[in-house]
Amino acid sequence: MREGLFTQPLYWLSRGFVYFCLLLKYRMRISGREHVPAQGGAVIAANHCSYLDPPVMAGSNNRRIVHFMARDTLFSNPIARWFFPRVGVIALDRTKGDLGALKKAIATLKGGQVIGLFPEGTRSPDGQMRDAKGGIGFLIAKGDVPVVPLYISGTHGAFPKGADKLRPGRIVARFGPAITPEEIRAAMPAKNDYAAVGALVMRRIRALADETAPA
């Protein structure tokens, strides 16, 4: 049974609508979603170059609710303020170190739920992957849960940063094997080297990009 099917029907209705639209318009192809744990806390971490990436991440998962962290400016209108909290979105003030949002995200992971992250922090303007932001490594290390890398292709062409309308294209979402908490701890040469954690996650996403690229 899907997680929270009866307790959070709004999420599943929204997710189903998004999934249908992505299939219809972009013929979205998904592979490797068996790597997402069926239960327990987990992070899904993906590259980021388009506003389409969060819908793709959520639409690609058919059993787990994905909780996103989004900048608080997206909550600026009444509809967003009503809708986002009801589908598990956590508001984040990116103008400062938002410790409250980080604590809420860590508690979400400790509570056995899934957080969706974009380690680069913001959309890439050219579709090329950037380094992870420092706070991402901290969140992952403190969460102490598996991290499932996800490479999303096609969204930059379909709706790049600065675009004012959707373009035709093909979207592919490819999940890779989870990075275990043991691997994450081993990646830190020093106890609080959270940058090394972010770098590990981005390497795994880049590896998926190399596998997805046509021969």
C-alpha cells in the first residue's frame, strides 16, 4: 500500500495529476525506482536546473511521499500557503542559516519519512551540475539515513531558468543505488566535514548522468 494513502489524499491526488501530465507532455521515462526504500527515512537527491525537477521527483515515486524544502518566498500567496504545508513542503529562509527548517527536515527523516533535496541549492542556468551547498551535507549527515541519487535529464530543455513557457522534449528520471549511512560517515575524513558528504552525493548523481548519456 502507498504510504499515507488515506491520511494524505491531497498529496496522492496531486502526485497522480503531475505524473499524468509529465507522461502526456514529456513521455517521462523512469528507471531504478526500486532503489527508493519501501519504508524508513531516506533522502532522494537530484540535480537541479528547472522548476520541473520537483514535480519529476515526486511523480517518479509511486509509494513514498516526498517532502520538499522550498524557499519561503514561494509561500507568498494564499493558495501556496494553504497547499504547500498540506503536501509536506517545508519552508526555508535562504537569506540566513534557517536552523528551524533544518531541524524540522532532520526530524522528518528520523520519523521514517522521505526528504527530496537538490544539493546544488538553486537551478543551474546552463544545465551543468554544480557543487553541493554546505548545508546539504550537514542535513544528510545528521539525518543518518540512506541517500538515493537521482539524475533528471530533459527538464533544462523543457523549461530552463528564465524561460516563460514550456517547450517540447523528453524527460528521463534515473535512480541509482542508495548511498548507505556507513558510506556517508566514511566519506568524512574529519568528523564535521560536511562538504565531503555533499561531494559524494554529487559524484553519484554525475555517475548516473554518465550512464544515461547516449553512447
